[in-house]
Amino acid sequence: MDIIIVGAGEIGRYLVTELSKEHHRISVIEQDTKLAQDLEQAVDAKVINGDGSKASTLIDANVERCKLFIALTNDNTVNLASCSMAKAMGVKEVICRVHPNLQREEWLFDYRGHYKIDHLFSSEKLSALELAKYIRNPEAITVEELAGGRIELQQLRISVKSEAVGKTLRELKSPDKTRVALVTRKGETFIPSADTMVNQGDMVTVFGDPKKLKDFSKKLIQTGREIKDLRIAIFGGGEYGFALAQMLESWGCKIRVFEKAEERCQFLSEELQNSTIIHADATMIEELQDEQIGEVDFFVATSTSDEDNVMSCLQAYQLGAKKCLSLIHRADYAKTISSMGRNLGIRAAVSPREATRKDIERFLTEDQFHVVKSYSGNEVIEITVKEDSKADGKKISEIEWPAECVLVGLMRKTNAWVPSSKDSIEAGDLVYAMVSMESRRKFVKLLKGSTLEAIFKVE
């Protein structure tokens, strides 16, 4: 795919590096001469030293061939202007990064509609969402998102106290807009039917509206703990910590925010309604002890320093904090800490760079389908319905779906949900399904239509 990226800062450089590995044809526009020179030596991409909001620069980047345009600078004005210009110059899809302050104003003004932007995001809010999902679902083994966070995937272990034990999925009657799509039992993973019985110790993969999954997950694992009872301490009151605190306030959590800059403390006190702001340095163990950090359910480090974030988490865990989460800007470090950090009390590490890549991943393919996740011979597939598809215009109940296939998501424009049998499929819809390897070919052919065989061979 031909891609133009404006801005080679931390997130832009990471994205260019990752996409280069996937053999996309990339042009990068960077106004800072040194950054442009450094990037040109490091990646396989066309690097242009110039202003991404100028038409001449976009033409130099071959905007006429571009399929995906991504503006990632730290300047809202440059990003909005360059995206609007790229759209007017014929680019199919444009993605714009903005400061979280602007994103919070979307209810006042339709920035996306006005500038003809397909997707608008802030890396701060994306990272806060990634951190928040571990707090919202503390007992889940895995938590992932589909359809821009509108659908959530959770893997849960069925406890001996669960009321689901001994019932079939039909008898369990999962809430509307939720679905059990996969079961792992004694090392075997399979796609269940309505008559599959739930056993103690099963690991089930469920999909659904995040709000609906809250009660359903609680029913399956029987923890009994309400999220509003959780005690959360946040280290760092910058944009990442602020965005996280705002989300947690809406859930009724008991929140304390540690911030060492007095001016920022004043801002947080004015903007956050139900959080306690503490003017202190959470890297100092004495400060953590004074604030009885050992009593919190979650300690979340969101400062700008990776080292401070890790060390403060280790100190908080040593003092008794039950779980720790850390913001780690370097994606490679975040992966290492997520895989090894549990032994040190760090439940997960989130990288803004990786959170951004994941958010725009669905725009990065021209293939007939995209494999979102793989599970022991089964896959979550994302596919766009074509106009000549046999499914176009039909209700889900009217379509003859292949065996071992469960629909887990339907996205139409900006709306997404777990579909029921009464919902209809329309051309242009983005469909998510859990399918077995044996059923994949039939499923893809069903939604892609009569031209599939001529343009793409499904193994």
C-alpha cells in the first residue's frame, strides 16, 4: 500500500519502522532537518524534509498515488490542514492525530466532518484506554479490543462458584450484544455450539459491548468485586494520567493522582471532580508510604519517564499495592515488561506508539481479509462485505453460514456491535468472526462475492 506519514517524532518514527517491515511503500514528511536526515539513514522509505501542510510538499510525496495518509505531528493545525488537503487531492483514507484537548471538544464541533477526516485520535486517550481495560477487567486473562474499542474481547477462567458450570450456552443466555466464541478445555480449543456445556476450569473467549461484558464476566468468574470499589493511585498528572483519571471517574473509582508540579496540580484540581490530587513525587518511597500506597488495588504509572514509571511500580508493589500498570514509551521495552513483569508485580505495560499502531491497523491492508487474532487453529477475521456478496441485504438468520463460524462483530460506519440473528448484512459493513481454519475459505468467499476466485486465492 502507498502510505504518506507526516511527522517523524516518537510515534511517527516507530510507525514508519514497523510498516517498512511489512513492505508498504512509504513516504515520510518531516519539517525538522535533523530528524529527516536521521530517519533517511535508518528506514527504507522516501523521506521529504518539508512542511506537510503545503500542497507542493504533498505533491513531492506522490500524494496522487497515496491510499492512506497519516498525520502524526504534535501540531493540531498542521495535522488537520494536511489531512484536509490530502482528502481533497484524492486520498482514499486520511487519519489525523490531535491533542486530547481537541478530541474532548468533538461534542462541540464536528472536526472529522468539517475536515473530511476518516479517523481522528489522540495517542494519550488511546493509551489511557489500554490501561483502563486492565482496571475494568482485573480478573480477565486477556483483554483486547475490536472495531476501535467498541467491541471487547476477554478470556476468562470459569470458576467453581460460577453459575455457568453445568449449563449449555443456550441455557446460559448471555446478554444481548455479547457472545461466547471460543472454549479451551484440557488443552483443546474449539468453537462452541449453543449446546456446548460449560465446565469448571474452562477458559472461554467472550466478545461484546464493554458495558455488557462487565456483568457477564462477573457472572462467569464470580468475583463479586464492583469496579466502583476499586482504589486507584495514578503517578503523573500529565495528559496520560489526566485522560485515565477522567475515564475512571466516570466509573466511580476512588482515585488519587500524584503530581509534583504545583501548577499542574491546580489544573487537575479544577478539571477532575472526584479525584484527590496529591502534590508529591511518587518516585520517592517515603511519599508512597505516607500516602499508604500499599492499600490500593491498582498503582498506575503514567509519567514521561519510562525509568521512573518502572521503579515507582516496583516500589508500590513492594509496599503492598495489589497490581501495577505502567506506561512505557518504547514499544520493545513495553513488550518485555508485559511478558516478564508479572513476577515483579507489573500486570501490564502500555506503549503509546504500539497503541497507535493497533488503532490504525485496520486501515493498513488491501487484502481480502485481515486476521486480527489467532487461537490454536482458529482465527478472528475482519472482512469488508462486497456489493456482489451473497450476504448483502440479507438478515443473518437467512444466510447459510459455514460450520465452526461465529459472528462476533459488525461495524457500520462509526457504529459497531455484536450482531443478532435479526440484524442485516450490508455492502460496506466490516464483519468480525471467529472461524476455524477449515471454515475460513467458505466464510471469506461468502462475504467477498463472485469476484473472489479471480483476484485472491484463499488457502
